[in-house]
Amino acid sequence: MGFKPKVFIIDDYDFLRQGLELSLSESYQVASAASSEEGLERLQADPADVILMDYNLPGELRGERLRHRHAIV
């Protein structure tokens, strides 16, 4: 099929994350993480074209470093 952009999903709710993965996987390469800490680590190793992230993630980072690193507003 050709080039598929990579979408990275970060959400702590498994059912939402898995539902998005399933919905997007036919047209995109999809990867995901359950926390901003895990997402940041994985994105540093393998960047994505698009990041879909729960704005109110729990945890120490709460997405701040991730938003800053990838200019997500």
C-alpha cells in the first residue's frame, strides 16, 4: 500500500486508546502509550507524524514535557 503516516496515541483509558488504534490502523501506522512518561520515552526513540494525547493525563509530567518537546498546544 505505500507510505502510511505514523500516529501516536497517549491515553490512560485502555478502551479509548485501543478503540482509536483499531479505528486508525487501516490507514495509519499506529503506536500508543498509557502515560505521558511512557509516550515521551517511546517518541524520543521513534518519532510520530501526529500525536493524539489526553490533555488531562495523570502523573508527574501531565503531558507538560511532551507538549513542550513536540510543540503540542
